[in-house]
Amino acid sequence: MLYTLKNEQLTVQVSDVGAELHSVKRGDCEYIWVGNPDIWSFKAPLVFPICGRFFGGKYTYRGKTYEMGVHGFIRPSVFTVDAQTETSICLKLTENEETKKIYPFDFILKVWYILEGDRLTNRFEITNPGDVVLPATIGGHPGFNVPLEGNGAFTDYYLEFGKACSPDEIVLSDTCFLTGKKRAYPLVDGKILPLKHELFSVDAVFMSRIDSTVTLKSKTTERYVTLNYPDMPYLGIWHKPRTEAPYVCIEPWCGLPGFDGVTEDMETKHDMFRIEPGATQTAEFSMIFG
């Protein structure tokens, strides 16, 4: 089911499946990737309780081996509505028999979409109702149409960080796992990353030590999207590899994939929140649509 949020500037649609953002419109301009199944069928999925993948699709916890797919398990999960107004909605997911088979923890995940003017905030609340420490992380994966409103070509667009920075690229293996290596990622004038399809000849570009604001823009249009993600230490840029797909995903993440060749233990996996029983961990990012 799709739920609609609306104010004088934006009309937003959110699905109960995966708590996924499906549409953001300002006038006739659709910002969110259309989800063409011949290219990439998702639009703006969320990733939980891991970002990326485990080597071999497996991890261990207290002596037992579990299997978990890429980005966790919530993308096909049906959320329930916990709260709703004309300009906000909170969708909730808790553990069930199926999630316990791949993730043996009790959890409450609340995903908020809050519309204020031209800004849409995506807020996450992860609560641990169990009696053991809850390892989890969260990330966004929103896709944006490029070009926006049909203006210009893909290569006319670029990402501009709010402040000059010297990011590290997190070097991934050809199979999209961590290698433990980093290298300096050059930006034009310390702020600009020009878009080209060749960026995604292997998979995504992931960076750390980046500014907490980035804008998708082009000189061919006044339309833009600005993401602000102070809670997220990593940023991924992606579209379907080795294609000329007309979209780009800008992905603020709190975690990273597993290491290549290593079956990791969930109790010691890097870049995870360790949420004590009864506690709640929050994180959020926002998007401004101009």
C-alpha cells in the first residue's frame, strides 16, 4: 500500500513494503527513480540490519551460522503504520518467525518520513526489546532520476559537497567486499564529483571523511536534490554497473560490507551499533528537493 504526504511544495509517496520511498514530486518533476524493472526495480530501498553483504552470505553468532542476503532482509517486509499525519508517517517492523531464522534478535525498527517545506527527513529508531545486546546498522539507498525532468544528459550532472573535503575512497574487491584499503578520492576543486557511467564499471564508489552535505545538480537545469546526513559516516554513489542507467543512488550509510574472504561474527562485526537491552539508537538523513 502507498501512503501520501503532501504540503504546498511536495507530494510524497511511501510504501509499506520495505518502508520504501516511491515518489517525490514538485510540480510535474519526479525526483525519485522510476524503478524500471529492466534496469533496477527498486526506487529508494532501506538497508537493515547490515549495509552491504557478508562474505558467502553467512555470518556466525554464538557458535551458530546464519545466512543473510545483501542489505539485510527488510526490503520485502511489510511494515505497519505506527503514526500518521498529513505530512508525516511512522512505519514499524518487529521480529517474527522468519526474521529470527536469519537474525536471531528481538528488535523494533521505526522509519519516519517527515515533510517540512521542501525538505523530507528520513528518521530511524532502532529499539532493543530483548535481553542481549542488539547488533544492527542502517542506511539509505535513494535513487534519483538523472537527468531531472529530462533536462540535459547524465554527464551534465555532478555532485557538489557543501564544503571542500579530502575524502577517502573505501576500496572494494571486484565482488563488493572490503579489502581493508583506502585511497584518496580526488574531487574537482575539493568539492565536485562529475557523474559518468564509467564510475560504476565495477560497482559503487564508497567514501569516508566526506562533508555531511552533498547536492545533485546540473548547469542544464535549476532542479536539484540536496542530502544532509550528519549521522552517517559513509556515502555511496551507485547505479547498476556496466550500464547507462538514467539514475544515480546517493547512499548515506552507518555501516559497511564485510571483508573479502572472512566469515564474520555478528558480535564483533565492524561498524555496527551495539544497542543495550531497553535502549534505542537513532539516526537520520534529510533530502531537500529544489
